[in-house]
Amino acid sequence: LAPPMRDKAQALLAFLALSPTGIVKRSQAAELLWGRGKDPRASLRQAVREIKMAEDRFGTQLFSSDKKFLKLDLAGLWVDARVASACASSFDVDLATGLVLQASGRLLEDCIIEEDAFDDWLVTECSRRDADFGITSDRLLDFMLENKAPGAALKEIALKIIALNGSHEEAHRVLSLIHI
């Protein structure tokens, strides 16, 4: 079993995964994550090595880098924030169900990174993801109710949504309907 990656390596992967194309300039990543550090480029090189070592252990080839750019193959990845955005704009019941059932919590919630630029980026991305997840969750629950999904399936989805967002009104409403 591979040891978990350090916080900044995880954040680097998240930054790539949520970028529009999965490609960012090395200088942009270094400034975002190590802007206040002594040698941001050296720290970035260390994170890149860590990601490549993890890929070697897992036998994947989704990450690559060259002198100017860092790249992540988005076609080969499930990125829940991207799925949430896709479902929020064009609802797909299978994707929405997979998203809700596989969702694991807030973006980088256990990572501690003390960089103002990163904090700003993270707040923006979390807000976007939360909004898209809320829209998708509401649509999924509405679809399930309209199509008279079994109570057990509705309960499972509603409980998962509440576990991720305790104030999700529609999920609470669905649980109330199930128990009436």
C-alpha cells in the first residue's frame, strides 16, 4: 500500500483536475502553492516527483510534465467536481447517482496549505462544487420521486446527501416523505 501524498502534492493534482484543460503552467502552480516559499520551483519539482512515484506504484500514466507545463489526462479520470458541473448543466441520472454515492466530502478538506492564493482558489472551487452538487442532488431526488423510486433507494441517496451537506432541505424533505 502506498503512503498518502503530502498535502501540496494532493493540492497540485486537484488544481490540475479542476483546470479547464488539465494543463497548467509550472510557474502558475508554483506560485499558487509555494508563493511564499524560499524556492517555489524546487518545491514544485519535489511534488512532481512524488506524483510520478505514486503513479509508478499504481501503474497509471495520467500525469505528465515538461519544462513549461504540468498535465493531467482528464479523460482517464473521474473528477467529482467536473461530474457535478456537467450534471448541473445537463442532468444525467446515472452520472448523478454515481456522483452522490461516490462523493467523499469537501475538496481537500484535510489538507493544510498556508498560501493566500491557494486559499482564494480553494474557496472559489468549493463554492462552485457545492452549488453544482446541490443542483444535481435536487434534480436526482426530484427524478427519483417523479419515477417512484423504491423507498430504500430514495433513503440511501437522501442519507448520503445529508452526510455531505447536513442542511440539504430536499434530502430532509424526502426522508420525511419516506417515513410518513
